[in-house]
Amino acid sequence: MELNSLRQFLVVARLEHLSRAADELRVAQPSLSRTIARLEGELGVPLFDRGGRLRLNAAGALFREHVERSLGELDAGRRALVEASGVGSVRLAAETFLALTEVLAEYKRAHPSVEVELQQMSAEEMARKLRAQDIDLCVASQPIPTEGLESAQLLDEAVGVITPLDHPLAGRALVSVEDLADQPFVTARKGHWQRRLLDRLFAEKGLTPRIVCEGDEAVAIQELIRAGLGIGFNPAFARHALASYPVTWIDVDHPGCRRTLTLHWGAESHLSPAARLMRTAITGWGWDTASPSSD
């Protein structure tokens, strides 16, 4: 029985609505539904009545009381450990923090006295700073030189293409790289994982992507695509967020059109208690169930 499943159960129990709970948790609704079903299977009893509107039943209410007490005690124990050990601060770097906001929020709630320093930088810079012990941990969306580093894979997911709803490709379920050859791309700058993926896939086919806009802000890129300026790549993890955008998602027929999210830390460096706690929090997060790519 995973802690993340229990935390997700508490949100569903509070809202008694799967889609609203999925939005709050930033997970796909089918994934959340499976999490609740697995939990009920482990317990051997339904926790919700599903006749019409979802309702927490008597067994669910009883279980919720115990879960709240148990998680409360666990969080209190973590806070006590932080306060007793004087863990101080932790420095985390990433190319983008969009996939990390929820786990960082939970970490900060569990360890409010820890000073969390976040730095956004390229993969190459993260590798250098990690070896120089200028940062404690980094999360990369593309391969980095791993000599002298230890790592843990967090997520391997598909990357698709998003287009405006009125785009000629919008009705397609699947496209090839060749189908995208003459399309205008709105993408990130060189060095970002999305741009490297785009350049690599096109280079394999002897093509050069037609880039009409380069940017650093993921939300701005999605807005420009929505406005009709072009198309772009989007990771499956963020697919659920597109529900509020008038864009469509299309799968790419290429086995390499994927993103792998990996946590790295220095193998020889000394991690502070705060950094070790964050490493545990990030690696223990429910990445496989949180990503719509598992649907």
C-alpha cells in the first residue's frame, strides 16, 4: 500500500468527485480511478458508493480516519526528524520544474524548516555544478554525462505533438516525422530537451525542422501554439493540463519520441540530511501513476 495512493484517496474522499480530484492532484482521471480500485482491491472492501454520484461509504469514512491519523503521525515524525537533525537546506536544479511542483510542495509541507533553493539551468550546467558540489540534486529530461554520478530514473514517457484545433493534422491519431517536415514549430531554445529531441528526430531523417519561434516559457509556447503560430512537442506528463487549451494531441510514430526524467546526485559527495530527504521524496513519488502515459 503506497503512501501516494493513500494521499490520493484522501483527496478523492474529500471531494467525492474523480475529475475534480484528478485536477487538484494533477493526474489523469483514469490513472486516479485505477489507484482507488487497486486500493479497494488490497483492502477487500469498496470505499465509495458509485450509484450515480461518487460517495464515500461507511467503510471509506472509517478508513479515512485511520489514514489521516497515520499520515499525520508520519508527517509529524518527519518534521521532528528535521528539527532534531538541523538539516538546513537543499539545492535542487532542473531544466523545468513543471513536473516537480507537487512533490516539492509536499516536501515543503513535510519539512517547513528546510530552506529549498531551486535553480533552473541546462543539462550540461547541471552536470558541472553537481560535480563541483554547487548543487545537491538535479532532475534532467535528457542524458547527461554520468561519470562520478548516481542516478534514479523517475519517468519514461511518450512525447506527442500538439496543434491548434483547426490545424490540418488535428484529425490524425498518429503522425510520422516526415509528416511534420514542413510544419512550423514553436519550441524551446537550443539545449532544452524538447529542442534536442526535435533536432535529433529530424536529423535522423535528413531533415531540418522549420522553427518559427524559440522560447523559454513552456506556458508561452503552448499559448503561441493555441494562437495558431505553429505546432510543438509536449510530454505525456503535461497532457492532462491541455484540457483547458483549444489544442489537440497527436502521437508520433517513432520509438525515440520519448522523454526520460532522471534524478542525479554526486556519488562521492556528502548529501546533507535535507538533500537525502528530498532524494527520498522525489524517488518515492508516484511517477508511474501520475503520468497520463500509463493510461
